[in-house]
Amino acid sequence: MVAHLLRLKLTLLRNSVRRSPWQLVGLGIGALYALGLVGLAISGLVFLRGADAGLAQTVVVLGGAAALLGWAVVPVAAAAADMTLDPARFTTMAVPMPQLLTGLALGGLIGIPGIATSLVALATVATWSRSVTAAGGALLGAVLGVLSCVLLSKVVTTATAGLASSRRFKDVSSVAFLIPLVLLGPILAGISEGIAGSGDFLPELAGALSWTPVGAAWSLGGELAAGGYGAAAVKLAIALATLAGLALCWKVLLQRALVTPPYAGSSKKRASGLGLFGLFPATPTGAVAARSLIYWLRDPRYAGALVVVPLLPVLLLFQAGQTGSYGLLVFVGPLTAFLLAWSISSDVSYDNTAFALHLSTGVPGVSDRLGRALACLLFALPVVLAFSVLPFLFSGDWAGLPGLLGLSLGILFSGMGLSSVVSARYTVAVPLPGDSPFKKPPGNVAQTLAVQFGGMGVLLLLVAPEIALVAAQFITGSAVPGWINLALGPVLGLALFVAGVRLGGKWLDARGPELLAQLVVNR
């Protein structure tokens, strides 16, 4: 039965990449990226073989503890756990519990995360190949550590299955998980400064963690290399007890989950009135705008783009502090305009099969394009105006405001027009409705990259006049190019916006069914 479950996992993974050659390409790109990271980690661990034993022990224990924490937190926080062998699917099957536990645990190692973790863990054997006993202890610790990672992930995901089945929990956790990722640079810089100011902190932390379930398994090789056989025996007992405790907890939780699977029924709260549909005119454009605005407010895939916007000034402020040049802050307006304008380039792809509603009701292509753009402009325009003015309000130097404000408005309107054309012609690989913003289908990656980078290049050409005028103002110091840009940016941007909506609408009317067929393939 264990072998059957493993074959089932491999079959499901193999079939998932057979639907389209692009899916195989996407999987290959992900595997190559993971292989690069794994290669760097393995090289570092091999290099530690000739380093000080205390340094090697600190790196291995802290790295192992971080891996254990990652396996516990990331699947729940990102709502992106691998559910290929979802335990709920075995509710009606009389699979013996020991075999089900073993099969699901080993199945958790099949995939890029499991293989990458296993390879890096086995590389610790090279780190401690200073003696046979140390290498053997490192091998045993690597096996126990990897199994603990998998079992802890299973315990957490099974325990939170009921909570994770809630749509609101998925939405909030996905968006909240995005914040530390966006601020990863400032966070790492702060941690690095803190570590540099306390040189003895990390060895002490690693020593403390080595006596806990988090780091006991990863410290076996170091203890045996140092001749601490008694300490190694105690830590081995801690690691074995941790693994047994995790297995017992998972067994109890899995038995409960198989008897009472999580229920994700509809909310008892009843809607009243038309909501946003009552605030927009009763026209095709108004209906599409109301629907799109609801997506912006409730869909975490859209909310992820909105979370990045208020964090953008923080990132620029951090970068300015690192370089000592706070002039970068004045570009927060143009960057925000670009992010928000380009965010609707995947609008139809986010709709997925719901796009059939637009086709079946006969919504004109121009109304579809205009409604989606107006929904984004309702909040994008005030935000871009505010982010363009605020840096100059704090600096007190208003000379560059007209030029940069014209650039921001030009990018916003031109980008909206271009996005209206791109989303009517191309589909890209995006998370499916209800999925985490970080969970993307493996297919269509090459086309997605081509569309995204190609569209950005075209947008750069469209706003080249505004960029040239801003550059002329900074080079010459004259205010005239800036005032010209303030007039040219909105006028040229609105002209391109109208042209993009009309062209995108024409393409949508001509090839709407083909676009829907591509969306169905991407599921």
C-alpha cells in the first residue's frame, strides 16, 4: 500500500505536466532555480568541512532549525500546501492507518521542496566527514531532521485544515504573508546589523537550540566530532522522542480528519441590496466596473498588488538610507503608477472560466475594457497623485513636481491602455480563483515571461517622451520641460488610454471564444 501511494503521487505529478509543453517548461525552470539554491547551500556545507568546528556547528544547527520552521509555517501562511495526496480523499477507503501515515509522509518528500531539503541535509555529512563517527551521526541527524520537517508540516496542515478551509483565513493569511516578503531586504539588513553587533549571540543561540526538539537532530554530527558522546546520546533521544511525538500527534489528527472532514460551506450571512452594483450606472461598463472593484476588494490575488503599494515608499526610503541619496523618493509616484497600471494586464487570466459570463451576456469588448480600467483608476489615480506630491511636501523643493507628476499620470494612463490591449490578446499563468497568490500553475511560464517583459518594454517606449522631458529638466535645471511634461503626460496618456481600450475591445470581440479556450487549458 505504501508503494501504491508513492506511485500514485508520482503519477499525479507526471500527469500534471502532460497537459501542455509549457507546463513542463515551467516545472523545469522551477527545478533549475531550486537546483541553483541547493547547489549554493551544498557548496557552503562542503566548504565548512575545513572551517572551525564551532562555526560549522552553528551554521548547521541554525540552518536546520530554520528549515524546520519553514516547513511548519510556509504551507499554512501561504495557503499553498501540497494537497496532491489530500487525506480527505481517503475518507471512504479502508487504508490501514500505519500504511497511510508512512505513504503520506514519504510522499511529502516527492517534489521540489522535499528533494531540495533532503539533498541539503545529506550535505551535512560532508561537513562532518572529519571522522567516521561524526559522519555517521550527521547522516542519522539528517534523516531524523528531514523526517521531522515533513511530519511537522503534516501536523500543522492537518491541525489547521478546518481553519484553512475558511476562505477568509486563506485571504488574510496570503496577503499577510506577502508583507514580510516585500520587506525582506530591510528585514535582512536589520538582522545583519544586529548580528554584527553581537558576535557571540549566534553560537549561544545554536547551543541552546541544540538541546531542543528544533535543533537536536542537526547537532549530532558536531557533538560526535567534538567527542561529546554523552551529549550526543541525549540529543539523539530528544530527536527520536520529537519524531515519535510528531508521528503520534499526526496520527490522532488524521484519524479525526478522516472521520469529520473539514467543511467549507457558505456563510450564513445573507447579502442585502445590490452592493457596489447599486453605486454604478446600469450599463455594461458600470456592471463590469462594479464586478472588477469587488475583485479588487475581496480577491487576495488582487489584494496582493495593493499591499505592495503602501510598502513601496518604505523600500525606497530604506534604499535611500543605504545610498545616502534621498532623491530616489521622488520616483515613488511613477513606480506606483506603473505597478497599478500594469496590474490589470492579467485581468482576464484572473477571471479564468468566469470570463464566460462576459461572453454569454454579450458584453461589448469596449465596455469590458473600459469597466476594468475605470475600476482600477478609482483608487489608482488618487494614490498616484498623493505619492507624487508627498515627497516634495516633505522636502520643500517643488521645482521637480510638475515634471514628475506629468510622468506619473502619463505612465498610469498609458499603462492602462496597454494593459487593456495585452489582457485581451494574451493569457498568462496566474493563481486559480480561491488559490494562494503564491501558487501558480506550472504551465505557460515562457509565454508569461515574454508577455510581461515585452509589455513592460512597450510601455517604456510609450512614455519615452515624458521620460525625456524629466531628464531634460534634471540636466538643464530649467522648469520649462517640467511644465511641458505636466501638460503632455496626461494628454498623451489619455490618448493612448482611449486607443488601448478601443483596440483591446476590438480584439476581445473578435477572439473572445479563443481567449476562453486558453483560460480553460490553463486550469
